[in-house]
Amino acid sequence: MFKVVTNLEDLIKVFVVRGIVFVEEQGVPYMIERDEHDLSATHILGEMDEEPFAAGRIRAVGEYAKLERVAIRKTYRGKTLGHKLTEFMITVAKDQGFRKFKVHAQAYLKDFYQKHEFEVVGDMFKEAGIDHYLMTRDDS
């Protein structure tokens, strides 16, 4: 269901999912959605019956593994797949040696990430025109 991307075909699938969710659904400009970190991040792909439905990336930011670009296509939402993707990403980051995690959570997902032991740090802010919270988790 979820895997670490190791080839170009799977990376293209990740970008397709992100394009659908962020660019099409949420109106994030393509030039913001893609960035220089895509070349160095660890990408995660979710597939069911060879259909890509989920994406995420993990990026080292100091001592933190930052979970980014976490996306589930609309028709796959509400089936606990977002929770499974988040736990998979945390497991991958732990396997990479991280014990601290952070995410810029869209405001409406604050409760979702709190279920994964993330805590809000600071005030709400705008990113790509969308309200977000910085949330962290420390498993040290």
C-alpha cells in the first residue's frame, strides 16, 4: 500500500497525486507546490490496485524529520488512509534515525495530527495562502 519511492515511475505518480490535491483541489500554484527540496527528500507513494492515491515527503530539517506534501486523493479520504500514511512516514523517518518530527499542518488538520501526538507550536500562519500550524512531536 505505502512504499518509499526508489524509481522515476513512482516519483511521477507522487507528483500526479500532489498535482491533483494541491494544485487542482486547493488552488496552490504549481511554482509553489514543486520546489528545490523535491530532489533531496524521501518520497512516499500510496497505491491501491496500481492506482496512486497518496503521497508525502520526508525532509531532514536540522534534528527534525519534516513531514511535507502529505496528500490523499479525495475519493480515498475518510477511510483512515491518512492516518496509515502518517504512521508509515514516521516509521520511515525513525528508520532514518530521527526521533523528532515536525509538520506544517493545514489548520483544519490540527486535530488529525494531534491524534499522532503532534503538538501545536506558536500561532497560525499562512503558507501558500492557506492557514497552517507548526506542529512537533518528540519521541526522544
